[in-house]
Amino acid sequence: MKKIRKHSIRNKMMLVFVTTTMILLLINLFMYANVNHMINRLDEVYVSNISLNELADTLLRVQTSMTDYLNTRTSDAMEDYYRNEQDYSQLVSGLNDQIYGNDLMLMERNIRHMSEEYLELTGQTIDAKRGGNVEKVKARYEKATEIYGYISTYIYSLNNEQFRINSGSYQALSISMHYLEWINVAALLLVGVCNLLLIILLTGTITSPLQRLAGTADQVARGNLDVALLPVTTEDEVGVVSKAFNSMVVSIRDYIDRLRKSMETENTMKEKELMMETHLKDAQIKYLQAQINPHFLFNTLNAGAQLAMMEGAERTYRYVQNVADFFRYNVKKNNETVSLRQEIALVDTYIYILNVRFSGDIHFRKEVDESLLDVQVPSMILQPIVENSVNYGIRNIDWEGEICLSVYRMNDAVCISVKDNGIGISEDKIEKILNSRLRPAELSADSNGIGLDNVIGRLRLFLNETDVISILSEGENKGTEVLIYIPVREGEYEDV
């Protein structure tokens, strides 16, 4: 069957036709040979009777031709006698001459010996007639006629016995012939069934793949591309088409999958752009809660700083100038990507303003790797974290509060740490912050509205990752640490 599957449909059809034709031809030849054999055996049944009848007829012609010659003494009668005598001699020579055998063979031996004696007497009778010896003619004729009677009787008896035996053989052969007919019919039926099974088997290798191909193609035409691929078991034209169909289905699936992924990526990018824009606008709006024009605010602060400088109030000048720089940074940088250096400078400004407000109660220190300050980050990510440390961590504690800002390299990322020694934070609240489930009522009254939720969202959009920030706290009154991870890709910031 494996070899058959490799042939073309044309060769398969020819194979079916030739195979069935050859089988039928061989069966017919077998039946023809058997029938001819049986007919030949039937013909041979009565050959012995035919031979004995011919022997009896020839014997009669010898006796008749001898009698005619004795009566007429013509040359024609004599020639007729010698011709019949020769024919009879040839027939007699074919009879059995052995002294052993069955009764029939012994009868044949007796007929042969009597016939030889009879022919000798007829020849002597003819010779006596030609010599004119009447007495010898009469004596030998009577003796020959007597032996003729014996021979005829023996031939008749032998013929009857042979006919009886041959009739039994004929009946047996007739029964065998009848059985042979049934055997031939059964053989034809068996060959017909085998031919039918062979045709079904071979044509099945053609029609079954076509049916599967048609069914699967119909499902694909209805829009079902999740169909199982066709099993290819042949190498004929149907197998080639099935392989091409499988390749087409796989190609369509891949194309649709790439198209879907492309659309999902495009939608994700659009969503990220919208979310980034929303977060940035939200930061800008919440930082500009005041209803006055920010430029008017900057100009007013600058005028106050110049007035303080003219009056010699250096500390007041420095304070107003820092406040102006703080708000200017918020307005100008909230839509930009900035360096880590600029973010830390904003934190310094913010801490200065707070220390003026709270008479230097904010203890702030930095541990910064200077080689990492050119790393690019979204604007306004450090100041909100430091503000949360002040509002939620070290304000209203009974011990000296401290905030530490650290920047260092950790594996393939720049790590930014804002750590305080304040009241700490619960695991439940950490989980709410990281999953944007913190309620507005839980915010401090002094918060500017830009909390960790906004910072985390913008960092995730900026870095296209979710694991960008961690919040650690060992428990109540054991402080809080916020860690930001900025991945450094290969070839980026060679000096880092």
C-alpha cells in the first residue's frame, strides 16, 4: 500500500483495471483448462467400445469379402479382401498379448490369438480357391467361419463388459463435472468479491483524501481556520493538493496572527500615549491648582526676589528665588524627559523650601554615584516620593526624622532609593499603592495631589515594564524605602 500511495491517480486507475482483468483472465483460463480436461476424459470413456465396434465391423468385412471372392472369384473381390484383411490385422495387433492382467485383458488376448488363427485360415481359403482345390476351400472356409463366430461372440461380450465399466466411469465423471461447475461458479463469485474489495481499497486511496479535503475546505470557506491540518498519506495529485492546502491554511493563520498582534501593539501604543498624556496633564493640572496665570506667579516671585535683594534681605531673596525655580521646573518640565541630575536638583530645591517653612527640621542627605546622573527619566518622579516621605513618614514623629536619597548601579539597572526613618507603612497599604487602589481620603492634606500612583503609572509607560518600583517597610516606626529601577540597555550610557 505504501508503494501504491506514491503513484499518480492515473497509474492507480490503470493498476485497478489491469489487476482485475488479469485475475478474471487467469480464472477463465483455469476454468477452460479444467472443462477441456473433463471433456477429454469423457471422450476417452467410450474409446474402448468404439475400438471394439470398429474391430467387429472390420472382422465382418473380412468375412464378407472372403465369401464374395469364393462366390465370384473376381479380382475386385480379392483386392477388397486383402484390404480388409490388412486393416483387421492392424487392429488386432493393438490388442493385449500378455498372459497376466484382469479378465478383460485376458479376453483381448483370446480375441487376438483367435483373430490371428482366423486370418491364417482365410488366407489359406483364398489360396485354395485360387488353386482350384474345392475340398480344401470348403474345409478351411467352414473352419474360418466357425472361428469367426467365436471371435464375434468374444468381441460382443468384451464390448458389453467394457460398456458396463465405462458407463460407471462416465457417471463418476459426470458427477465430477457437476462439482466442477459449482467450484467454477464459487471461484467466480470469490474472484468477483475480491475484485470488488480491491477496487474499493484502491479507489479509497483516491476518494478518501478528496472527501477530507472537500470537508476541510468547506469549513475554511465558512471562516473556521482552527481546523486540523489534513493528514497527507499519498504522494499523488491529491497529496500534492492537500499539502498545498495545509500550507495555505498555516499561512492564513500566521497572517491573521501577525495582523492581530500588529493591531494589538498599535492599540497598546496608542493607549500608552493617551495614558502618558493623561498622567502628565493630570500632574500639570494638580500642580497648577491656583487660578492665577503661572507666568504671573513667576513674575510676581521674581519681583519679590528683586525687592528682597534691593533691601538686603539675602535669605528672603534666596527663598523666593528657589520657590520660583521650583514652580518654573514643574511647568516647563512636566512634558519632558529629563536627566537624573535635574530631578535631584529639584529635590534639593524642594528640601530647601521645606526647611525654610519648618525651620530646618527636614534632615536630608544624598549618596549619589555621579557617573549615573545623565540617565534619562520622566520628569517629576523624585519630588513626589520625597514629599510622601515628609508627609507620611517623618512629620509628627518623636525622634529626629531623616530622608536619604541614594543613586547606585545594581546589575543592569540604575537604582534610585528614597528612604526615611519615619513611621513606616503597612503591607496592605503598599499593595494598594502599587495596584492604584489607594482612596483619596487616605492622602495627606498637605499633598500636592501627585502621589506614587501617578509616578508609578508614568514610569511603567516610560519603561514599558511593570516591575519598575518597590516599596519596603519592616514595620511600624521602622521607616519606609521606595526603590525605582531604571534598566540600562546595551550600548546606552557608555559612561554609566
